[in-house]
Amino acid sequence: MMSLPKNDLKKQDILEKIAQKFEVNKIYNEIEVNEIINSFDVDDHVLIRRELINFGYLQRDPYKGTYWLLKKKLTDQELSRIGKNQQKINEMD
């Protein structure tokens, strides 16, 4: 069973693999999104769905309950920003 690491930069490997399963220009309902996520044998599909949205892989329309792919991979600039934020978090611990 797969769990997301606490480190945001390390999460990206898993989130990117999951995002690759979504199709461009396709609208998904929540059940379809959950099925794709659960195909990876994860322990918490709700957390992963939320993180896919938080990091910008997916977008959600809360009124219609629909989702769509924004990107299958983060840019180097986005990954750098996540890495810097994670470093600040680590320094506070």
C-alpha cells in the first residue's frame, strides 16, 4: 500500500505518476478520480486527490463536482519553489 511522504518535494514522484493516468481535455466525476487514484493501491485516496489539486495537477469545480487535468508534470520552477518551502519547514523543526 502506497502512502504519501510528509516531504512535499518527495510527494511529487507519486503525484506525477498518478497524474499521468488522467487524460487531457476530459472531465471526470469524483468517482472516476477516486478509481484512478485507488488503482495505485493507496492508503488515503481523499488526501491524494486533495494534494493533486493543491499542487496544481488537477482542478475542481466544487459546484458540479467535476475534475480535469491541468498538467501531468510540474515545471522545474514549481519544483524549485516546493523544495525551498520544504527546506524552510525542515529548518523550523
